[in-house]
Amino acid sequence: MSLSVTRATLRGALVLLGFAVAGTLLLASTFQLTREPIARAEEAAKLKLLNQVIPPELHDNDLLADQFLLPPNALLGTDEPRPAYRALQGGQVTAVAFEAIAPDGYNGKIKLLLAVSPEGRVLGVRVVAHAETPGLGDYIEIAKSDWIRQFDGRQFLPAAAAQWRVRKDGGVFDAMAGATVTPRAVVKAVRKALEYFEAQRALLLAPPANGKDTAR
């Protein structure tokens, strides 16, 4: 290889290295600049959902600050620790909100957030994320339909387990004609989440240690 060719090759390599370094620095700078705004936006969205399922009169604490982690559990459909939130009034637990996943939606997983009273009654359920077919499955979103409000005030009782199905299957929950896969998956996920609540009631309703919630 001639000296001129070697020099040209080295020059080309240095140029590529320069672009790679510049690109990396640009990405790193962008990440640093956007990390906090993104985190704040995510926290705001999470708080908005929490305020939808936990009435403000039920708590005098910061729901986001008083969160803790629940370990993965088949009843919740989770395979990694997920956050839970205690609502406190005068230091007493008045509600707990936690996530559950319906794994069998029409187009995959449906992520839910539900809040439950100490008596085991549903205070509210909201869909956090889904990939259901627009127009058929997206009516589970509160912004598009009141369908999800069917769970409000309900409680899971083993003797009445058969009621926790859509009407087409003999249960009490309405479902959109021609699109029963999605509501069927959500009803089952909420029912299993309430079973989890009953099984883990002591953990979920335990007051925060030292008057302050911490991740467990």
C-alpha cells in the first residue's frame, strides 16, 4: 500500500471517528437536557391517573411520594416489581392503588391501574396503556367511554365469582358487540387483581413505617 493511500485511509478513519464522537456527545447532551422534563411529564401523567381513581377527600398525603414496590405476581400479571401507592388520611390507610396487566388483550397486554378501599371495593380502574384496535378496543379508555366505570364500587366475593365475566359469558359486565376479547381480558385482570388484594391485604394496608412510605 502506498504512503498516499495509507494517509487517505487514516484520514477517512479519523473523520469517521470524529463523527462518531460528535454523535455520541450530541445524544448524551440531548438525553441530559430532556431527562428531567420527561421524568416530570411522566410523574404528572401518573398523578393524573391516581387522582382519577383515588378521590381527593380520601387522602392528605403525597401519593407519588408515598409509593412502594410490589414484587412480581401471577395474579397481577407482572413479571417485575411494580409501584403501588397508599392513600393516607391522618396517617390511616384509606385506599391503595396498584398496577395489573391483562395479558390476553386482542392485540397484547393491557396495562391497568386500580384503586381499592380497605374493605376491598373498587374505587376506580383506568387503562394506562394498550394496543387494542382503534374503534373496537379503545372504548376501555375513560377519555372515550364510561365502560371502565362498571367496576366502581364492586367487590370480589368467591361465592359470586361467576359474575366477573362479560354478559355474553354469563357475567354482569357489558361488552361492545363484536368486540368481547378486550373487555373479557380487562374483567378477568381486575378480578384477579382483587384476588391479589385479598391475599395480600395485610401488606397493602399496612401503615407506612415511621409515618413515611418507602419502597419495599
